[in-house]
Amino acid sequence: MDITVSPPKKQSSEEADLVGQLILDWQYLFGLRGNWNSHWTEIAQRILPMESWLFQNFSQLSQQGDKRNFEVYDSTGVLALQRFGAILDSLLTPRDQFWHQIRASDEILMKDKATRMWFEKTNNVLFKQRYNPHANFASQNQKQYLSLGAYGTGVMFIDDLAGHTGLRYRNIHLGECYIQENHQGIVDSLCRHFIMTARQAVQKFGEQCPENISSVAERFPERQFFFLHWIKPRENVDIERNDYKGMEFASYYVSIEGHALVKEGGYRTFPYAISRYFQAPNESYGRSPAMDVLPAIKTLNEQKKTMLKQGHRVVDPVLLAHDDGVIDGFSLEPGSINPGGVSSDGRLLIQPLPTGNVQAGKELMDDERNLINDTFLISLFQILTENPEMTATEVLERTREKGILLAPTIGRQQSEYLGPMIDRELDILSRQGLLDPMPPLLKSAKGEYKITYDSPITRTQKAEWASGAARGMEQLIEVAQATQDPSVLDYLDWDVAAPQMLHIYGTPDSWIRTKGDIAKVRQNRNQAQQVQTAIQAAPAVAGIIKAKASAGGQPTG
């Protein structure tokens, strides 16, 4: 937190009114979310069973270790969600790449070397701090993507690393969060309803804990209590003040037990990066791929239950007998002899009950599985691996199709999740003194910057250029062959197109030659060609010289 101040132990009537209003506001948001909680619970029970209690039974406190997978008979949805998270992680935020750059908003400023060097160094600091093991970004980022796939909304908290310089990330479960949008549809208020043990509360809030929590902490330190953390735009910001009263966002920690304000503070920037996968009109929370295929997931689970019963009947069939006399002393042990099991003419007197068509059941289940995998983007990324015989042009076309299909989804994550997260990170690192002072030109431009993304998905979206170049080149080659005029190939400037195509497909910069190196390679190639041409021409030249010499030696009339 940027600044926090503990209020006095004895609260004023003004603080009591504030606490009462904050609790009422949370209760109102809680009441509005009944339909969402029901929907999210259905989803969690089938693809994230460990979280299923967080939406309906939060008021009953947590019950650790209880079984929560009663609704899971088929694991397709569970596995699809895990793969969906891995896909988004690899496409948007691959941890082994610089997946974004920050630049001056005014491109003219980027011609200034000091400005370019400042942005390059700042970008390096961002990635270093973000992927510091203490920051915990990688694991929390994966949870963010799982929340998007399951519930359609992800909440990432970005804060200072306690006791040190640096960043700390925490994905807050949607079951704890209640969000509000401003008039422009931007989330600017969040209430977190969460649990702390008495011991944790005393550690965090100290003497400001209500008396009953402090007393319980001595005897029953693991007893749980409810708290609220409200973050909302501050009314009447005093920009002349350097404390939390001059910050844009207000922060209030409220103990439900005792209705007490236990900590007040503020943030210069909104500390949460909140993104939605899809968003329906007049809804603050997002909708998810899991919501789209929830009927398929439920159907598949029912089909799996039926197939389990049918498979049991096939493996251990129900027996049909003419009368119960045959069953007396009947044994199913291997090698057993059961007299009376057949008639005198060899007709079976005991037969298995005919079962249904198991293969048809498998085909029906495969239909539902394919639908689930399509929605979670898995099928889209199996195309290239399952068709290794594709030509280079076909690969380009498939890659281009991926970029087109994923553009809306990826664009929303860049604008709602990654963009606000980077803004928050820069604010924290700047305040901690981890960024160099701005160069004069950038400072005069008030440090305005923009974010450019260079992740695998943005390169996939640019594959349209490479695909167009490949298709165009094929057409030009056909024209050149038909007209026997190769000059049409001169229209494509490969000195510009080739390096861009390499970047589109993620070729490391260290693998690509510089313009100076390319000039040397071409010079050496030309020299080698000249030498080879001279060698090849040597016999003919020698013959000409010999002929001239012979002609010169003949007597003239």
C-alpha cells in the first residue's frame, strides 16, 4: 500500500458513520450478485471443485480438507481449463521473452538517444522486478487466466513487496471481490470481503483490532473473522497534501466484528488490474468460455455416469436364467463347472442381459469433448501439431487464421489487464526510486508513454503480412514464368520484408544479421562470384590469346 494510517482506537461518530456506510454498500453489492454466485458455483463444481464453496458458503467460514469434487465424473472440462490457462500464458505473457516495450507517445521523441536509452532501461527494470521470485508474478498470472476461463473475470492485486523494494502480485479470488464501474465502464471501485484468523488480524492491524478479536487471539489464535477492504475514488482530493488525503484512491480496512475501521490509507493509482473475457451489456462482471459450454460439460458428466454403468454391465454382465433352480450353487469363479447351465441339446439356459451400444455412447461423448476443447482454444492450437505435412504457405494461412480468431479476446486482455498492470508497476517502481530520472526532452513531454506488445499472439496477428507476402510472391513467380520476364519480382523489397517476417515468427534478434554484416556477406559473395566467373572464363580467354598470338606470327603478303 502506498500509505496507511491506523485510526485511533476509539472511533469518532464520523468514522462510525463511514464504517456503517461501507458495510451497507458491501451488503448491497452482495445482494446484487445472487445470480452470478449461482452460476459461478455450477461452473466451479465441475471444472474447479476446490473453489466451489467460495461463492455460496463463504458466510459459513472455510472448511479445510472437505471433499468438493462430487460433480466431476469426466475430467475434460478440468483439463481444458488448465490448458486454456497455459495457452493464454504462452500467447500473452511468455516468461522467457520481452513481451512488451514502452515507448514515448510522441515518436519524434524516440529519435533522441537519451530517451530511447531511458525507455530501454526502464523496460528491462520492469521485467527484472516482475519476474523476481519474490514478486510471485508467474504463479499468480496463471491463476488470473484460470479465473478468466472459468468465471470470465480475473482480479490481480499489484502492490509493494513488504519490507523491500520491488513488486508483489496476488490474484484475488473472485468470490471475495465486488466491483463497480464508473460512467466510462472502467472498474474504479472494489470491495474485498475476506477472512483472517485472529492471529493474522493482530499481526496486520495491531492495537486497532476490536477488543474481542484481540482477546480471542490469545486463547484461540486460529479462530476466523470477516473483514472488508474498500478501495474507491477519494472525494475531495487535496492535491496540496503529501499524505493519503492527497491520493486519488481511498483505502479502508473494516472489521465486520465490532464494526470498526482498523486501517485507513490511500493509493496513487488503482492497485487492481481487473479484466473480463467477454462482457454483456449492462453487466460489470465478465462471461467466460466455461459459461458458453456449461451445458456441454454437464451433459458430458451425465453421459460419463451412464457409460460407467453400461461398462460395468458389459464387463460384469447381468445373467438371465430360465428358473432359480439353475442358480443354486452357480459359481462364477474361473474354471468352475456349473451343471444344468445348458439343456440336453446344448442350448444355454443362462445368458447375459444384452447391453446398449457402447460405441454410440463414446461418439456422443466425443462430440461434447470436441465442443469443450474448441471453446477453450485447444483445438485451434492442435492444428499445426497434428498436421506436420503442411506446406510453409499452409502454415502461414493457419497462423493468420489464429490471429484473426483471437484478436478480440487478446485485445481486451491487453487493454483491461496488461495495460493497467504496467501503469501500476511503473508508478510503484518510480516511487521506490528504481527508475532513472527522465531525460530532459521526455520530462518536458511529461513522461507520456505508450505500450507496444511483442508477444507470440501479436506476432500471430501480424502473420497476415507474411501470408500476404508469400501469396503475392507465388503469383509473381507464376507471372515471371509465364512471361519469361523476371523483372516483376523486383517489386518486393526483401531487405524490408525478410527481417520483419523473421520477427513475426519470433526469431531472436541475436540470430539476425545486422545491415553491416549483411553488406559484408554480400560483398564476399560478389567477390567469390567474380573469382568463379574469372576461373570459368580463363580457358576461353587463353584460347583467344593463343589465337591472336598465332595470327600475329603468320607472314603477311
